[in-house]
Amino acid sequence: MAARGSDRVADAFEELLVELPGRLRGSRARLSAQALNALRTLTSELDLVTRDELDELELRVAQLEHRLRLVEQLPPAPPA
């Protein structure tokens, strides 16, 4: 009985291997979109930042550093 089950699994696997290249060729765009969505979901679930978010934070830090340098260059205020 185990042999029959193994034969069925092997047949199903062989059929999948034969069909897979045709399926991939016909639906690359769909697979790419699905893969991208899966990565976005995983990134969100793991609470990872995206490249765009990191770039935005780097820009904000650079702007704050620039403003701080400008404030540091101001002459001291006269005592009141």
C-alpha cells in the first residue's frame, strides 16, 4: 500500500515538473507581483523598514543636522 502512495506522489511530482515551466512562462508578471506582495507582507510582519523609509529618515537627519549647525553659528544673545 505504501508503494502505491509513493507511486502517486512520484507521478504528481513528475506532472508538476513537466507543467511548471509552461505555467511560469505564462504568468511571470503575476508571479512577480505575488512575490512582491509576499515580501511586503513579510517586511511588515517583521516590522522592518523599507529602503524608502530609511532614505526619508536619512534626509530628515541631514536636515536637522544642517539646522543645528545654523543655530550653533548664531552669535550669542545679549544678557537681559
